[in-house]
Amino acid sequence: MGLFRRQQPDAALSPAVVEDRWAHVDDAQPERARRQHKRWAELPDDGLERAVWTHEDFPDMGWHDACVWGFAVEHGEYPDPEDYPEDPTVPPATDRLLLDLDYITRWVDPVRPSKYFTYWVAPCTLVFTGVTELDVDIDSLAVGPHELEDVYAVRGGWHVAGHATGDGSGFDIRVAATGFRQTFRRRPVHTDAPLLTLTDRGGYSFAETPASMREERLP
């Protein structure tokens, strides 16, 4: 699936030519440089110190094994750039891409005799703002939510990369956007699995109301 919008068409390009924005982006992305973060002893047990995070926090964030339950595209309203050639006052894009996902805030080391990690997981709404271009490759018949490899920064936007399955299908989004905002809708729950049940996460949602940092955690 491909969605493409160019806010300022290049007059030098033939109408029959579609510019490939992603041609210069390598598939392999370097690891992000992590900031020096607080020690776990200084954080709550669930690892969540606030309910809203943005692209400014990208070096502190990681979406490995996060699960995407749904996504949506919201088209905003702004003038047709053809009506305002070379006009820098034309409003920026207001289109948005929204993802409903379960985000792992903390991996907990196994406690003997168990050999398995446990997880603190919370339902979140991840919104990419100012979207101008979007390319989606998804296996819509996959069973269950799509598990992510991670979110990578690329020139002009982000690459939301899913774990590839044996037949090469899966979940992959490349989005050109001005930024993102991730809102935790509930406090994290300690669970044996890296995702929540639909009941524990409150069903499907793209709500953007932050969780109260003082609310009681789910049982």
C-alpha cells in the first residue's frame, strides 16, 4: 500500500515521473546513540516516569518487540499548493499517522528457577505529525498484532520496521513526518508476555489522553 503526497510539486519533474523519496535511505540503520539515562533504582518499578514522549526523546526510546494492534491515517485540511506557488506562508501538512500499540517499558530478568523474562507493558498511541509521504507494506492476514523490530530515524522521517516472518511478509511503514508524540493511555502492567490482552489494554484505541501518573495500576 502506498500513499504519496508532495506539498510543493517540483515543476522540473514531468507529471509522469514519481519521485522516490526513499531511494537514498539505506535498509540497514545504525544503532541510535542512547543518552545516559537514570538508573533503574531512580525510576518506578514499571520504568515509566511520564506519560507523554516525543521525537525529542527518541534517543531514550526503543520499540523492540512492541506490538501494533492497529493504525489509521488522518487527512487534515490545508490549501492546494498549486494555488499558492512559491508562497512560504502556505500552512504545513496536517496529515497524521496513528498507531495503537503495546510498548514495553521494562524487561525484568528471569527469577530462578524460571528462564524467562517478564515485562512491564502499557497501551500507547503513537502519532506521527505533519505527514507528507507514507509507504505501508503489511500482511493484513497475519494472526494477532504485528511485532516490531524497532523504529529507526531516517532522513526526513521514520521507518517503523516489523519482524519479518519466514515467508517475508510482515509489517513495515516508512513515513515522512515533522515529528511524533507517544501517549501512554494506562500505566504499565507486569506480565509474562510482551503484550497485553485486549481486556487489559482497554480494547482498540487511538485516544490521546495521557494516563495519570498517580492512578492505580491494573491488577
